[in-house]
Amino acid sequence: MKLLLDFLPLLLFFVTFKYADRQPDWAAAFATEHLGFLVSGGKVGPTEAPVLLATVVVMAATIAQVLFLKLRGRKVDLMLWISLGLVVTLGAATVYFHNEAFIKWKPTLVYWLFSAAILISRLLGRDLLRQMLGKELHLPDVIWTRLNRAWIVFFAAMGFANLYVAYSFSTEAWANFKVFGGTGLMIAFMLGQGIYMSRHLPQDEDTVVEEPKR
């Protein structure tokens, strides 16, 4: 349930973008009619309409995700709060300025903030990664050090990969990478980390790895 809830805004962004991209004239007319008051100049063209509509949908979905968790009395993770702040801020800029570059930076900033948070926690003598994965995991300190380094490097690299695709390929290619490429790499990384940790755990312990927000 949690995994579905985390993935839902990304999925809705992708579906909305693909649907609008197939009929850009309709998307432009719809966006101008319903979002014109939010857009500089009051008019949306067929080129930017698909990503603008998808951006509005992901903003609404992320806000709804946080409200759902709060109404259910469940904790909202720090990364979700950060993701919400970024998607609202960068999404609003994307809509107002008709510029998709703002929302394309959102995954990179999430990745880099997560990487920086782990790095800073280590420099301050704390272990954010150990707190996330569970203090009940009894791993040697040297293994936690290696895991921290792997997470720092991986999420920093993911941030650069997102920018490379965003500025080297079309918006459609970036959307595909965001949903399939980024998610696939994340899953592969988590599985690799789980396998690595399992080699250093007592036989009666299970490894649980939680994925951060995009």
C-alpha cells in the first residue's frame, strides 16, 4: 500500500503527459481554458501543454498524498515533505513561466538533497541511513560505512543522470526515463543493497529497505 501511494503521483504524471502529448491541440485548449489564469500571458501552446497539465496533476497528487497520510494519523516522512515543497515550488514556476525546465530539476534536487543528508549526518557523527533502515539490523560499523558511501554516490549520480536526460533528449524521453529508467535503477540498487546486507546479517534477521521520494 505504501509503495503504491509513493508511486502514484509519478504514475499520474506519466499517464497525463502521454495522454496530452497524443493530442496537443486539445491539451493546449484545455490548459488555456482551465489554467490560463495561472499562466503568464494567459495562453498555453500545444508544445508546452502536455507537461504543464502533467505538472498540475503531480502537484495535486502529492498534496493529496500528504493530506491522506495526515488524515489517517500516519507520519509524513521528511523526504515526502521535501518532495512536496519542491513539486509545489518548481511546479508553480513551470506552469507560470511555461517552462518545463523547472519541474525537470525536481528529481535531481530530491536525489541530491537525500545524498547530502546522508553525507552531512555522517560528518556530524550520526548515521541517518542506519536510522532509516532500522536500528535492529546488526551490521558491523565498516558495513554501514560502505553502505553510506554507496547511497551517497548512487543518489548523487542519479541527480546527474536526470539532468543529462532532461537536457540531452526530448521531454517525452525524459518522462520515460523518469518513470521506467529511474525507477528501474532504483529497484536494482535497492535489491543490490539488500543482497549485500543479507551477507552480513545474522541468519535470523530480514533486511528491509525503504525507497526515498522523487
